[in-house]
Amino acid sequence: LRGMLHSWLVQKDEVVAFCVANKADGGHGALIVLLKPALN
């Protein structure tokens, strides 16, 4: 599942970056995803 998620995130134009979250930020398996700002 982790590999599939990585493959999916790198294909999305909205995703600028992502990394594994620290324990305090979500624990095991959590990701932090940086998205481009929405165009309004």
C-alpha cells in the first residue's frame, strides 16, 4: 500500500511534496502532504 500511495502522489499535479509524519504528527503510517494553493 505504501508503494502504491507513493506512485499515486507523484502523479498528481496538486502535490508539491510529501513525507512520513513524525510520531507526534500522526504516528506510524501517516503522511504529510504539501499541496499547491487552490486557484480561485
